[in-house]
Amino acid sequence: MESFIYRNHNLYCEDVSLAALAAEYGTPCYVYSKAFLRSRSQAYLQAFSGHKHLVCYSVKASSNVQLLKLFGELGLGCDIVSGGELFRAKLAGIPGRKIVYSGVGKTADEISQALAYKILFFNVESESELYLINRVAAEMDLIAPVSIRVNPDVDPLTHPYISTGLKENKFGIPIECAEKIYLEGSEKLKNIKFMGVDCHIGSQLTNLSPFRDSALRLRGLIERLAMGGLHLKYVDLGGGLGIKYDCEDVPEVKQLSDIFTDVFEGLDLTIVLEPGRSMVGNSAVMLTRVQFLKHTSGKNFAIVDAGMNDMLRPSLYGAFQKIDKVDINFENSAQFSDVNYDIVGPICESGDFLAKARSLPKLEQGDLLAVRGAGAYGFSMSSTYNSRPRPVELLVDGSSVTVIRERETYEDLVKGENLGR
Ligand code: LLP
């Protein structure tokens, strides 16, 4: 489904004009479509409806409590990676039994908070972490539910910074070592209960074969463990499904569910998923306004009011985010002479850009632009670098608009700082 469409030459989110939102709430500004978020949740729930499943939205992709609440109401759980994300999930009313906890560096405090909240399981990424969880659980007189995140050594065929399933990556326990750890752990670690096995091989995967390869390796491990007397109940297949940023071909959730249900056919397992980007990526745009135009020899710069602090992906990964002019005046043919622009922000770094050599209709000072595909790893990776307050976040539902996070103020910037008065 598409929630951002042109009506009478103006880009809308559902029934709300983006130009009107920018006028009322200012720029930069993140705008999410509730209908889109609902439809992605339903796509996952329907695709896996023929199998025992739990869809745990990966909070890091976009962590606003109102989005988590919406997903919770629709029946989803959460995949968290920190005490802060646990705090958000609790605020959103996500029950512990629908939370899985991943990440390579969990602290004793974070582990005890998650144990107290009775999460479904920890995805354990090293032997030392397993021992720490066992110790913390013993101190609390609890049994900790655990899955081991295995590293299946499968190439996800994606950007190296977002690949996690190769043996040179820091994530998970090499699959060939996992069997011994499970079987010895079941014997020795009295405060651990092994619930399942987990893997997440990378993000923005547009090819399905790495998903099948890693699922097959997990099935082999599950069967070997069963022969050793350890019967797991869950297989957590992580997130990673890619989305359309430009004109890439992306698989449907149903194609992914067909692969997984086929690979695990005949085993009594609940399939857990941790989708992030494919839930929220195309649910939002970031609005930004052209401040100045600057022409130097051979370059056209459009200096906009959003920087790498507001949207980091292009600077950090060289990621492509589609950019559209919010109002297109078809009567003015001059608008259609495409020009190549570098769309750059106000931050004092040459790496501060949203797009390079991007062909756009002729721009003018004050024009409003929509950066598409901004819902995943957009606001959640924003910062206040250069002491820039972070943008407002808006949620559109039909013709109604809710501020789900206010624009930060200068006072927010110095909150907690010793002002030396
Ligand atoms: N589960 C685990 C353990 C993860 O590490 C991740 C993402 C996910 C699930 C969700 O993956 P997704 O469905 O969103 O692909 N900042 C980067 C992406 C980093 C992904 C980190 N892990 C970007 O902007 O492309």
C-alpha cells in the first residue's frame, strides 16, 4: 500500500497535505502514516497465520512509544536490545511474554530488569553472556529463558555495515560451537532454560536465498539438539527483509513466510520474527525546506534545514533516500527542467548530505522536500550534533494528526548539564 500520494499537485500523507503540516509544525519534521503501519503489521500476521508465530517488532528501527503501542494493540511483541528499549516497551504496555532481548553487550542491570519483567527469552550472543545471565538469575532465584543467537556464516548480500551473519562479524556464536554450549549448559547452568535458537543475518536483504540457507542450518542444529535430548520450542529468524527505497525488487512477506514454514515443516516450533525496516521504513517521510541555493563551478547545492543529525543514513552508509518536491506546479514548465543537486544540510561536515547529484525539478528557496523511506533508522538514529534540537514526529490517521514527539527545545539540549549557576 502507498500512503504518500500526490493530489492536485501536492503530496499528501493519507488525507493530510504535507505542505499544511510543514506550515503548522515547522521543518524538519517526521510524518508517519498509521494506515501504512497497520497494513504492514497485518501483512506479517497474515503471512504467518498458518504456523505458530510471534512477530516482535524491532524497536531500534523507530522507537516512539506511540508506534510501539499501536503494534502492541495489533498483537505484536517487541525485539529489544537495551534497557532503554525495555523501558519503552513497558511504557507501551507490551507484555514480557512478547519480548525477546538481543544484543552483544547486555549488562547485569539490564539482564535483571528483563528477568524481573519476565521476558520470553534472551538471545544470547556469547558464552560469557550465558554465564552472566545464569549468575544474575541465580541471585534473583529465577530461571532465565534463553535462546542462543547462532552465526550461521551466510552472506546476506547486503551493505557490509548491516551484515551480521558472516563469521567475521561480532554477532552470535558460531553455529558449529553452539551444540556443545547448549548441551553442556543444560547440564551445568542450573538457572538457564533453553527455549530456542535465534539468528539475524543482516538488514535490507532483497534476495531470499540467504534466509533459506540460514534457516536450513538452524533446522540442522535443532535436530541435532533433539537427538541429544534437548527439545527447543522456538526458532527466532530475526528481521532483515528489505524495502523499496528506489526501484529495487523486494520480496513480499508471504514469500519469506513460505520459505520459513517450508524449512521448519514437521517440527513443533513457534516461529519468532524481528522485523524492523520492513514494518516502518516506508511509513514515513522527513520534511525539510530549502534554505538557500548555491551554485559553484559545476555544482548546484540545495542547502536544506535538515542535517545528518536529523537523518544519518545517507552520510553513514551512502544510503539512497528518494527525495520529492512536495508541490509540483504543472502549469510552470520551468519546474520540469531537471537539475542535478547536492542536497546538503547545515552541519559543519562535508559528509553532511541527504543526496548527491540528484536530479530534481528546478528548486527555489523555500521549497518543501519530502525524504522518502524515512521511517526506519531515521528518527531513531538522529542526534543533537551541532546543538540542533531533534525534529517533531507526527502520526497521521486519515485526516487527523497527532504529535507523537514534540520538537526538542534549546532547554532540552542542556537538560542534565551543569550550567554552573
Ligand atoms: N534483529 C536484530 C538482532 C537486529 O540486529 C536487527 C537490526 C533487526 C532484528 C531488525 O532488522 P531489520 O528488519 O530492520 O532489517 N541502521 C541501519 C540498519 C541496522 C540494522 C541493525 N539491526 C540502516 O539504517 O540501514
